[in-house]
Amino acid sequence: MKKKENFPVTGLGCAGCAARVSKILNSQPGVIEANVNFASSTAQIEYDTEKCSLSAIRAAVQEGGYDILTESGDDPETEAEDEHGRQYSALKRQTIGAVALAVPIAVLSMGLPDALWAKYTTCVLATVAVFVFGRRFYINAWKQLKHRSANMDTLVATSTGIAYLFSLFNLIFPSFWLSKGIEPHLYFEASSVIIAFILLGRLLEDRAKQKTTVAIRKLAELQPKTVTVVRCNGKECGTPTEMSIPVEQARPGDMIIVKPGERIALDGTVSEGESYVDESMLNGEPLPSHKIAGEKVYAGSVNQKGAFRFIADKTGKDTVLSQIIRMVQDAQGSKAPVQNIVDKVAGIFVPTIICIAIIVFACWWIFAPEEGFIHGLLSMVTVLIIACPCALGLATPTAIIVGIGKGAEYGILVKDATSLEVAKKVDTIVFDKTGTVTQGHPEVVGQCWKSLSARHAEILYHLEKLSEHPLAEAIVTAIGAPLHGVKITGFKSIPGKGVKGDVAIFGEDKETGTETYYAGNIELLEENGICIDEDMKIQAESWLDEAKTVIWFADSSAALAAISITDKIKETSAKAIAQLHKMGIETYMLTGDNEKSASAVAGKVGITHYKAGVLPQDKAGFVKQLQAEGHIVGMIGDGINDSAALAQADLSIAMGAGSDIAMDAAMVTILSSDLLKVPQAIRLSHLTIRTIRQNLFWAFIYNLIAVPIAAGILYPVNGFLLNPMIGGAAMALSSVSVVSNSLRLRGKSLGN
């Protein structure tokens, strides 16, 4: 059985580490696909449970010098947070210790460079700073070396180790250099300050990375820990009693009590009482929903003044809230196409930098023999320390995590990073009319009968009762349940046109035959040669001019009634369309309605192009036609008959009030029915992709400029040689700057 899960990963020092763990995971038998996100320190693994086990996966990762928390308890998220808390506390202690020692070391080295006691004091302090507070770099570098690999810790350990050992040699054997006429300089302050800067940078980076996942934590906080149920207390059940239990112990079928002000813990159906429920944290709708018996309630929403009871339908990981959290986690763990290139660069970055550093040292030694060794050594250390694969590794995932998290806060769920890239390129959006541009709650507003009879009303009721179309439901509601039943036989649904069925004809208390009745659009009547009275035609035309839909009811020879139905246009539709046009996006509307009704609706909301009389199976073909003309097409729908068109579109957007099938086929899901969320989703894609490009530009430019300067390229021009300590500070700040730039997305407005 295939399964996809997210697991916390520990020991990731840089993007190269994430690439290595990803390679280890993908090499395991039974693993279908695995992605490791350096920004969130998580691994998303799709695997076959029959071909591999989580224990085997963990063993393989541990063998590579890392760890993955696959064997978590009942609450893996809490366990992961606890593990991160322990790691963060350890990093904080090491940073404080390293900084506390680096300051006096730097003061003594620069203030008293010739005092012997100061030299030995800095040596002792540097030993503690480098090998006690900076031991994580050496331990991780050794693990990498054992597995014939290298990462950012390798660069830090190599550079600071060289600076420390060179200084120690000069302190113990100064005569070696003095005999050659060279002053034996000490660089204990360089190794100590570099360790302090990098630890401080990682601490700041870690704090910043935690802020990128704030959306997930906010969603998780919506889940109450306990729930009040009505159950029998003990084996014998007399009168069921109220009891508070952990939410994990609740099961489908439980009677749940919700009091005023409480947060709802499970998904279910109201059975007693009524109230208003605030669902804004799930769907972004500002107004509370009125809940009465038979209405659905969802985990994470907040009850207001009333009290009610509901029957639990879904618990645990099956609730809508859990599905939203899982969808956001999956999306945040996904990779943008550009990330594959970055991963390849990160995978060879460290070995490449080590080679460059060795070449730099050799060039200095060969071409500048007088001070070549000292300058070459310092330049090599600076090259090793200033190069930063972390900025490259964080550039894309941090922006994706923040962007997708921000979308979730607006009630916009993005399936993956690729969806964001596609959304930015969209130049044409196709709307389904019913439930997307309109509210999707049609109601009968007028009836014109040739000759109203109770029998004909009953036949229409039972004919439409067999149909699943929303317009049929509106007619059934308007007529109301008749006193006598009418048996419909030979019922047939004609897609895009209507329904028909046979009703028995009785004579002298026995059936003498059947009469065929029709309910649908005018095309259905015309195809069957059914006559329509002129008065009814005039009335129908006036309804159509008002953007209403007309359903005809007829027997095999003549129209018996025209029913006027309206589906109110959403208040935000016109504003949303105007915003899309302002972005340069063309709009189309597809509907099964007639030309007049479609034209009226399109005109009211400002949609540029529309197509009437479209059958469900033709929607995908229309999208394909636009694509053939060179358009990048987004399709927005909410029903089962939209799923094929959603699958065909470059970008598929499902409105949350629609069907599960439409949402499953969609790349973007809008939890509410507010059409303004569509331009917001497009803006989100533009902001996120722009941030990714900014981050990548900075990360690449930083390394392209910093490494040559560290190598000493400016020395022949103006005698400038970069201090390794400055290199360490620059490297630490490069990662922090990338994460900070991504965090700027949190403050951006998506509009309203």
C-alpha cells in the first residue's frame, strides 16, 4: 500500500546535507519519492509499506550521519517540536559561550599582540571556544568524512581548524618563522570569532526559519485537546452522562456537546439546538454561519452564543482541519522546478569550494613567495568560511513555506510549489457560472402555467425529484411535497438539456398507457417537436432578459409551464473580475444556460467572453482550444462536471463550497466561496515567485563576488586582503538575509 508522510529530520547543517539525505532516502527499496526540505528540516516520503519499513529508512539515514524521527509516539508533531526545542537550547548555550569567549580573545589579540601571557591566554580561551562550544562542527565534519562526504560543517571545521593549528604551531615554535625572517602571527581570534559568528548566524537563522512555519502552528492550535461527549459510564448504561475526554479518544457516532464560546473539536452534524459558528479561521468568511439541526460543523471553528449537540462524523486525521494542515504541510514540503537545479549546485558546492581554496593557497605560495604562505593560508581559510551553500539551499524553500502559509491564512490552499509557478504565468481564466460566478443556490422566482392542475404539479415534482441538478432541487422546494404520489417510469437524464419520464394513464381504474413528460431547457422541447404558447414564450423572454433561467415543463405535445429560476450573482464577482482584468488576465465564462441568460450574467460581472449552452463534457474541450491558441489557462469550478476541465487546465482552482472531486483535481483550493480569493491567489503567486528570484539572485551573486574577494583578487590592485573574521560574519549574515527576505512575504497584503 502506498503512503505519503512527513517526518522531522535532525542534523541538517546546510542544503548539501538535505540533498544527501534525500539521495539516501530515494535509494531505499520501496521508497517511491522523497524530498528533504532544509528550511523546515522535514522529509516528505512516499513509500510502499509492503516493500520497506520506517525502521529500515531510519537506519539508512542514521548510517549517513543524520537522523529522521520515523518512530514517533501518538503526537509526532509535539515530539518533533520537543526535539527542535532541545537542539535550539543547545545551540543557544553554545552561541552565548562562544561569543563570551570571542570578545576577550579579540581584545587581547588586538590590544596586546606582543604580550606573551596574552598569547597563552588567548590560546586557552580559543581552545575552549573552538573545540567545546564549536564542537558540533567538528563532530559533524567527522561523520561526513567517514561517509566520504562533505557539507557546510566541513568548511567551518577545516577553516577554523587550520587557523587554530597554525596559530598553535606559531606559539610553540616561533623560531621556525623567525629564522626565515617572518613574524609568527597568531590567529586564535580568527578561529574563535568565526565560530562565534557562525553559531550566532545559525541561531538567528533558526529563529527566522521558525517564523516561516507560523501558519502551520496557527492551524494546529485550532484543534482543542479535549471534547465533551455524552456516553454511558461503565458497563451498564442507565442514563448517559456528560464527560470530558481527550479528543484522540472520540470516535464517529459520539454525541458531542458544544457550549457557548467553545471551539469545536470534531467534524459532525448538528442534532439538537442551534447557534452561530465562526468558521473564518477555516474558510476566511467574515460572517458566522447559522447552524441548525442537519447542518455540518467543522473542527477548529468557534461556537458563539448558542449551545447545541452534534453527532461526530469524522475524527482525528479525517477532519477537514487535519486535511487542511496535511495539505499545507505537503505543499510547503514540495519543490519548485528551479529547486532541482539548486539542489544539484548544493550537492557539489562544498567539494568545489574545497578545491578552489586549495588552488588559491597554491597560487599564493607559487606566485607570491615572500609572504605567499601566510597570505595563501589566510585566503584559503577565508574562502572556506565565506562560501555559503546555506543561502542557496534556503532561497526557494523558505519563500515557498511562507507563501503557502500566507495563502492558508487567507483560506487559499496551494497544492504544491509548481502550482505557484503556473499561477504566475496564467493569462486566461475560465469560470464555470453556477456556484462560481453565482451563489450556487438557485430559487424559483416565477411560474407561468398553461393551466395549473394539482396532477401536473405532482408530476413535475416527482420528475425533478429524480434529478440531481441544482435547478431541479429549486423546483422541488418551490412545489413542496404533494399529497399523492406519482410513479415515474423510464426516467432519463439528458445532459445539458433536462430530464424526461413516463407516467401511467388510468382509465376505468386500470392502466391504459403512459404519457411522456419533459422538464428542461427550450432545446429539449424543440428536439421533441413540442409546441409552446405565444404568451408563455413572451413571459419566458422577459425572464431571460433579466438574467433568469427558464425551465420548461411539457407533455409529449405542448408546454405546460415555464418556471423562472434565479441564482444570485455573488457580491464579490464583479470586483474580482475587474481585479483580474487589471492584472492583464482575460476572462471567459462557460454555462449550460441559454444565450440571453449567459449574456446578462457576463455583462453584470464584466466577464469579457462567454459561451452558452456548453455541455459538461465540452468544457475540457474549450479549455484545450484556448491552450492551442497559446494561452496559459486557469479553470475555476465547483462541481463534479468541472473535474475534467480542471484536469485539462494549466491551473485548476476549486471553490471550497463545491464537491470533493473538484477539490481533488485542483491545484489551488479556495475554502470559501468568495471569488475575490482568485485574484488574491494570483497575487500570492507573483509575490512568492518574485521572492524566490530575489533570494536566488542574492545567493548566487553573494558567492560569485565573495569567493574571489576572499581569494585575494583585490590584493594586486589595492593591497586589500579580506580578514577571515569578516568572512565568517558575511557568511552568517547571507543565510539570515535570505530567510529575512522570505519573511517579508508575511507582511504583504494580498488585497481584498
